Amino acid sequence: MLNKKDLIRIINLAPNENDHWDFKLQWYKKNDRNSLLLDIINMVNTPHHDDCYIIIGIDDKTGKIVGIENDEGRMNKQNLQDFLRSKPFAQNFYPLTDVTTYKVYSHTKQEMVEIDVITIFNENNVPLYLDRDIEVEYKLDKNGKIITDNKGKKIKKHKITSGLIYSRVNDSNTPCDRSTSDAQMELLWKKRFRLDLNIFSQFKHYLKDANNWFYNETEHKPKYIYQLNPDFLIEEAKDDEEAFRGKFVCWTQTLMNIRVDFRIIKLKYRGIIIKEYVATVMDGARFIACDPETTNIGNVGQHIYFHYYIEDSLRYFVNEMIDNVSFPNTDTRDWEGYNQIKENLVLFKNNSEFEKFKTNSKLQSELDEKFCPNNEDISDLSRKIKNNMEYGDKLWGEPEKIAEQLLVEKHNAEVINRYLRSYRLQLYKN
């Protein structure tokens, strides 16, 4: 769904259209719903991997904002989904959509007006098409009245024919009596099988399909294998730098056993390593996860560190897959440590959200104020550290100092998470 800032940016480009958005002066008339169906099918069958939008209440000739307050043809999300479900899509696989109303300022009317945006969510299982013809509708004039010929006979539109592949190319839809070009068809099939993605994006896509990964151990090497395409696998290996890594980290401090060990997670494609992550083995080897990323968010000269994941990153999807393979039955699982780990960190939805917070001056000012954990918290955490220490761990400092640093890092994450919740709430309201 579009946030308002992105919507305004798109409207400012009106009347220019492309294969991501289309402008409409008004809603589709009740006796012109075939046009709505065709527009949605064309928008779904695009080779890119983004959502598409039909923005209603914008003059598609001039780009002026006119609004749709008195439009009798308006539909809500449920109306639209019911309409699409009633159509004979092949394999009964219909597009997913949403309808959202926004208030924007119209320079033409000198006031705030409502516009509706139909979101057509990205669909990889393209091309979508119909397996039965759709009944013919009559042609309408700009006022929604049926057009007749010189003998008074109502003029019909061409029917929507089953089996034809409609696709949006730049700002044009495929004519309703033919299929799209061979070149466009090839792009759609490449999208369906993810052949248009680079190797990292393909890996990410397969990791999202967590139920089709399984664990295996051969040659004394633990592996996670994607059973639908075994060219993609993940292997655990010895960490040659483990002796130089601290055995206590911020994100495990709420577990019973907070001492960690380290491994290397290797992402392989056809036996070639394409990516490696340092991974933490936690809670007595009950779980392994790629380490979160670490950054300094303070002002110049400040060293205010916190740890984070970006939810649409390859690293994060690896962890989600391992969690699913390790504990496939969420109803009977007896370990909730992974959720505890994530609560001690910051989870950004994407890189864009992360970058906004790296430069948030108000947040930086609050973090610049030195945080001192209270003695009771330090004592409790240092006791857990002592209980889980081994002889070699003493090289890494006193338990009280370790506990204080871990508590400061967790505090930083809590402050950022508070700002993040407020930011997302404000974004939703807008």
C-alpha cells in the first residue's frame, strides 16, 4: 500500500503513466466493469516485481486532481475482491488487491478532496489469464451512457477472450482481442520461474519458502538443503576466528544460558560459496543464527552501538528458515529463544527505514545522553555471565564490565525501537 508521500510524488508526475501506475478521472461504471477487469489483469501481468496502482480522481488528460466524493461507482476492498473472485481465472487464481482512500489538496478546487487508489499487489505466478470468455458489455460515452449506431443499435465492445495473455507495456494495455507480444510473454515466464533475478535474489526467494528446506548432515558438515532445487544449500562450518570473539553478546542476555559459540554460515549455489555470515550458536547449541549487523548511530565522536536485522535481507531470511526447520511445529515447540533474541535487537523493515534512523537527529541527541545501568541489573546479569563462564572466557574482561556493556547496547535498541514504533504509527496515520 502506498504511503501518502509516495502517492503525492506519483500524482505530481500526472498525467504521465507507465507500467506501475494508471490515472482515472472517475470510477468504472457498473456497466463498464470489464474495463476494470482488463486494467487489473494488464497490471498484474507486468515483468517487474513491484505493486501497481490505479489512482482514481486524477484527470488522466491534464493531471489535475478532481476527487471522487460523489462517484456512484466507488468500490471498497471487499467489493473489488468479490468482483475478482467471481471471474473465471485459470486455476481459480485471482489477483490480490486493496482499495485505499486518501485526502489530498486539489489546486483546481482549492480544497482537500478524496481520491481512491487500487493497489494491485505484485504476483510472481504470471501470466494470469481467464479460462472462459467474459460476457460482452456495451460501449459507453464519457457520461456513462450506451453508445448507439446511426440505426439506434447498441454498440458492443469486444469480448474478453479466454486464454489470451494481456500485459501492461509502458503506459499501454494489450488490446482485448489479442495476446501480448512474444518478447513480453518471455519476460513474464522468466518472472514466474525467477529467471530474471540475480543469484542473491533467487536465494532470498527460496529462503522465503521455508517449508521446503530440510536439515541433513553428511561428511560431518551440517547442511540445509532446498529440496525443490538442491543447487541451493546452506552449510555450517568451523569459525577459524572463534578464539578471538567474545563469548557474551547483547542479543542472548535474556536466555538462560547466555554464553555463545561461533560458526560460519555458507550460502552455496552449485557448490560455489556466494555469501558467508558469522553465526552465533546459542543456549547450549539449541539454535544457530547469523549474527545481526552492528552500527554506530551517535553523533561525531560518540560510540553508541546497537545491533539490528533488516527484515527483507538475505541474512534475516536465513535465520527465519533455520528457525522453521529447527522448530517446524509452532504449537508444540518448547523453545522461544529466537523470539527473545529479536526482542533485544532492532528489526528494520528495509534499508530505507534503516537509513532514515541513521540520520535522525532527535534520536541521536537522546542516545548521546550517557545511559548508566543500575547496580541491580548489572549484578543480575553478571551473575548469569559467571554461571556460564569457562576458563578461557576470563580473557574478555570482568563479568560486571561485560554486563554493563550488554545492558547499554540493549538500552540503545530499546530507545530506537520506541522511535521506530512512533514513526510507523505516524506513517500509518498519514
